[in-house]
Amino acid sequence: MILTPGQQFYRHGLRRMTGRDIDEGHRAATTLELFFDLTFVTAFGVAAAQFAHGVAAGHVVPATIAFAISLLAIVWAWTGYSWFASAFDNDDWLFRVLTLVQMLGVIIVAIGIPALFTSIEDGGELVGEVMVVGYVIMRVAVVAQWCRVLVDDPRYRGLALGNIVSVSVAQVGWVVFIIAPISLHTALPILCVLWLIDLSGPAITEVRSRRRGIGSPWHPHHIAERYSLLAIIAIGETITGTLASAQEISSAQGWSLSTVVIVGAGALVSFSLWWAYFLLPSAPILAVRRDKVLPWAYGHAIVYASITAVGAGVHVLGYVFDHEFHVSTFTAVTTVAVPVLIFLVAIFVLHAWLVGAVPRDIGHVVAFAAPLCAMAMGYFDLPLWACVLVVLASPLSVVFSYELWEWRTLAAQLDAALDRAH
């Protein structure tokens, strides 16, 4: 049946959910995917704000644990939806409704994050029921999507069944986990086991399906774009952290040199993180080396967590000037410097993994050394604004080295990687 332009535009009803063409031209993120991503702005923001407050209140280790749990839940829920949509999105009304269910799950997760932080900081019984309920809602919706593939596309029934079983088993574990009251010390090992099941299941299923010659039909350029869009959302949290920090400082002492430096540094850090991230040649490499995707995808969890933590760290800078808290210069600088360093190391490793070569230039030496120098300066209680400028030198050094000379090396490495693939 040939559809008219009007019928193509106003398509409706249910459609078979079959694998999409991995070589489809001009494949880009849909408006529904962009709408879906917006709900994660709230989740990232709540996690970052709670992390910043926990550090400022002196609960550095508990806040870090709660932040890691929160970010892992947020990122993995997003991952499950995004990979499925890249491979099977048919944009019918049921797909949209199940996407809405997942969006509601994200909101519930965000609602439950503060209680998780509080319970871990108190050190008593772990309180994560609301957050886990939101997470399970999102994952069950993914199972429902895979059930449609199981029925509609015989080619991918093995893949669909593997994902249905692995994701369902993990969700049963999460449900059991929230039914019984568990102390924090008992809960953490159980959490590690549950996350191991939840994280490894889809990867094992994908590897087995690929060995049979029927891997998931995700689109390389589309999935690279989806990951870059979430990176932008995470980077937006650094702007939010900068605004919160500026409000804290200006309320405490008005506009001063410290205020101007911290606000300017926060904006520049976010911009340089964006610049550094988009030096990754994700799409061109994944298009010719689909086997590179799993470490690349899992590595992005560290990228997103570190970016969000940078935003929280910039927020902590403002708490230094709040007399209700007692945040040392060393603590504040470390909260920014460590995630900046982790981000740049993660990007460095991901780039090396994609192209099979390691960048060697002075820019990366400065990038890795500057956060450590800033923390040393903070330890000796040097001015906060000076420490922040040294941290800023870290990502900026990557930008400057790229523009001045490193672009030639990166271009040669990408060309060589593409030649080897062909």
C-alpha cells in the first residue's frame, strides 16, 4: 500500500515493531527522544544538589556513595530506553505511551533521591523505596517494548527473549530488595550484586546474539548523537551549579573578585568540557567498528557521573562563603578537581579505545597535572579563586592544544583507524 504525503505525516494506530536499518540515512534523534531526555535534567539536578549539600555538611563519603547509586540508576535507565529506540523505534502510539511511563519513572526516581542521600548519611536503614519503584517502572516498560519485538520480528526473538529475561530477573531482585528493611552495611553488597546482574544482562545477550550473526540493529550515528545529547544535558548541570554558587557567594558578601572568578570559571569549565567531549570520533568509528560499542557505552556512565559531579563541585564552591557550613578550601577545590580529572581521563581512554592509539601531547600532561596541583594549593589554604583557576587550566589545556597542534595527530589517528577497519 502506497501512502500519500498526508497519510505518511499523520500515521496512526499500532505498527509492527521490527528492527530498523542500521544504514538508514539522515537518522537523527526524534522529538520524543529529546522530550524524554528533558526529564533527566531534573534527575541530574536533584542528584547534584544533594551531593553538593552532603559534601558541604561534612558527609563526603556517604554523599559520594549516594551520588554514585543515583547516577547509576539514572544513566542505566536512560541507556535501556535509548538503545532500544535506536534499534526498534516505530513511533506508534504504544511506543509513545510506554515512553511516557518511563518518563514518569524518571520523575519518581528524582523524588526518591533525597531520601536515599539522607538515609546513607545517617548510616541507619537504607531508604530507597521510592527511587527503586521509579527505576523498576522504567525497566518494566523496557521489558514491555522487548515483548513487542518478540512477537513482531522473528529475526530478533533470541535477542528480545534474552533482554526480557535478564531485565526481568534484575527487577525481581530490586523488588525483593525494597520489601525487606536492610541496614546500610548489609545493603551495599546486595546492591553490588543486583547492579552486576542488571548491568551485565543486556551486554551478555548482545554478545551472544552477535555471535549468531544477529546483533541489535542500533544505528551508529543515531546512538552517538543520543549519547552526545545526554552529555550536553549533564554539562548543563555545571551551569546550574555555577548559578547556585554565585547566589551563595553574592548573598554572603556581594559581588567581589571571588564571585566573578568563580562564575567565570564555572562557565568556562562547562564550555571546555563540552569542547573536549566532542573531540571523540564516536560516530565514524562505531559505523565501521560495531564491536567497539560496549566499552564505549559503559564508559559513558563514568563520563556522565563526572560531568554531573563537576556541577555539584562548582556549587560547593559557593558553600565556602556560607557561614552555616564549614567547607574548607581543600574540600571545595577537591570536589571540583577530582571529577574534572576523572572526566578527562575517561575521555582520554575512550578516545584511545576508539582509534587504537594514544594521544601524546603537552596538553594532556597539563590536563592531568592541574587538578592535582589545585588540590595541593587548597591543602595549603591558598586563595580559593587561584585554586579554581588552576583547575580551569586542566580542560582548557586540552582545548588549546587541540586548536594549536593536536588536531593533526587526532585527524591522522582517525584516518588510520578508518583505514584499518576497511
